[in-house]
Amino acid sequence: MANEVAERIRLRIQEDKFSPTIPAQSLPVTCSFGIAIASDALWTVDSLLHSADCALYEAKNSGRNKAVLANIRSDRAMSAAR
């Protein structure tokens, strides 16, 4: 669900034409989202933010203008190893 909402927002921003102070010009604007969803009560706010941040960097590094859902299992394994 969160991924679908982020994708709708991303598409809406991409489709909109943003105009700077000069009306004859328009700038393409895109956005990237990193999404993390808590699957149980064991997640802390910090771990969710970290997972979302990792997903955001994945979105940016794989071409930008994307919504990426965090790989929760992988992130949890990495957190447990620390």
C-alpha cells in the first residue's frame, strides 16, 4: 500500500510542469522514495528510518525517479550483525 501511494505521488510530480519565475520555461522535476514498513512490533523508529534511508539510496543509485521498498529481511539481518 505505501509503495503504491509513493508511486502515485512520484508519477504526479513527474507529470506536473513546474515553472520558474520565467513563464516560458518549465523544469522537469522528479523524486525518489525509500519506503520501510514495520512487519512486527520489534522494529524501532531508528531501524525503520535506517531501512527507508537505504531504500532511498538504492532508488537514487539505480537511476532516480523511483519508489523503492526496503528489503526488511536483509536490513534486519544487517542490524542483528552489528
